[in-house]
Amino acid sequence: SSEPYDPYVPRGGEAPSGNATRPAPGNSKTAALQADIDRTVDLMQKNIAKVAERGERLDDLQDKTDNLAVSAQGFRRGANRVRKMRIIIAVGVAILLVIIIVPIVKSTQK
């Protein structure tokens, strides 16, 4: 056939008429094709919804990651403070021991 393919015109070249009692040739193929299209559209809509949900979950995960990074930075600062205080306490104890022990040793040597 020399006519171009038109998906809206059943095979045989005649446009559909108002006669609905006799199915035109190709209607079963058209119905099957439409069913395939409907399934594909439904699948794509589900995929789009899943992608949107995944995007929301990724946003939530990004927020949690940011919060964890802030908490880790605070923990690091606190750990550094504790380390400095431990050094200061150790030096203080050493100084106190020297202050206490040196006079005792000097008094016992006399």
C-alpha cells in the first residue's frame, strides 16, 4: 500500500464510521497495542513516583549526614578540650608533688 501508516485508521484504509456493531479489522491489534501502552504508562508513573520517593529519602539522608558532621565537629572540639585539661591536671599534680616532696626530702637530709 502506498498510503502512510496512520495509527488512527484501521487497516483497509477506511476511517472508522459510526457503525459500532461490526468491529473494524485491526481493532484487536489496536486494543492490544492500547493495553500495552496503558501498562507502559502505568509502569512509568510508578517509576516516576519511586524516583520522587528516592529523592526525598536522599534529601533526608543528606540532612542526617549534615547533622552528623556537625555533631562530629562538636565531639572533636570536646575531645580536644578534655585532652588539654588532662595535660593541665597532670602538670598541676606534678607541681604539687614537687612542692610537697622537695621540702620533705630537704628536711630529712638535715
